[in-house]
Amino acid sequence: MHIGIAEDDGDQLGLLELWLSDGKHTSKGFATAAGFIEGLKKERFDLLLVDWMLPDGTGADILAWARENLGWDLPVIVVTAREDEATVCAALNAGADDYVVKPFGMAELLARIGAALRRRAKDQPPQPVFATGGLEVDLGRRIVRVENVEVRLSPKQYRLLQVLVVNAGKVVTHRQLLGEVWGAAHVQDIQYLRVFVRKLRDRIEPDPTLPRYLVTELGVGYRLRTPDQLTEAG
């Protein structure tokens, strides 16, 4: 399990990274909200451990960005020096699964991490793996492979592919894709969508100039071909 940590106290961050990089887990720490958000754009984490108060923002800012941009749901544990009801409620209402009050011990932290993961596993049904030709998308683990080689996508690229996978075999309109990936304010930005489709094809297609998996439905939208449709296309 790869854990992302937001903590501005250098000593505390070093200790957490040591605790959570024990052979079973890996971790990466960030000292600011902005730095953590940049990390979320580049790396895939399985759980987030977020200090509620950071020099340039709060845990709520990070959670709001993650909900808006990542397109997948992660367990989040908030770390706070405060245990008043208002702070606890604010963290939980922002989307945290749990909170731990400083100072805390390693045993308590690991127990809370385990509990958060178990709750998520219980609440969420197993996610399928979609495969067509040499393309494989594991929705549960958020892993994309092409010819058995893992492909790294940006959060927006993955979200775009995710929507197409959920609707595999069907035409997904420009408006639907823009609305689900970028929000209602962008449903007219078709040129913006075309740029991202081109970037996605560069990552998943054997020949992006002759798309095999992600095909254009002229004037309407895009379709991700199912195995049967690939066979019919030849």
C-alpha cells in the first residue's frame, strides 16, 4: 500500500515516513497543501494521511481538490492537534474517514489505517477489470496496462478513460464526457476534449493516428470498443 502524507512538521513527517515505509507499505510526504496536490497529480496513492492545518491551506482544501479532480475515492485519515467537536465535524464533513489527534502512537495509527481500509472494502463492491484487445483497465486498483505493460495516466486522462470504460461499446457524447470529467461549466469545450482524447490515445493506442480502441463518432462523441466490436472492426 502506498500512503500519501501531508505534514508540515519536518520531524513528524520524517517519523511518519519511517513508520509507514516498513516493507509492507511505502509512503511519500509533503510539507504543504500545494506540494501534496502536485504529488496527487503524479502518483497513485492507496490512502491519504492529511494534517488538518498546513502553512498554505487546510486538509479540507486537499480533500476538495481530490474530490473534484481525481475521479476516484480514497480512504483519508486527518491528523490534527485539536480534538474539539467543531474541528472533528469539519474533517468528517469534508470527506475524511477518520481522524487521529496528536500526539499519537504507531499502534493507534496503524489500527486506524486498517479500520479505514476495511470499512471501504466492506462498503464498496469489487470493481471489474475491463479488457479489450491489448488494453486492460483495472477500475478497482486504478491500473491501466497496454500489452501487459503498466501505463501512467494523469488524473484527468484516467477519469476520461474511466467514463468510457463504464460505457464501453456505447457512444458517449461530447457533452456527457465534458460534464462528467470537467464539470457542467465545461460542457461546450469540445476542443479541450479533443486535446485530451489525443493525449489519451498517445498512451493507450498501438498507433494513435489509426485508433483501434478509442474511436471517434463524428459530430457526436467517442466510443471505447468492446472485444466483440474489435473483432467486427477487423
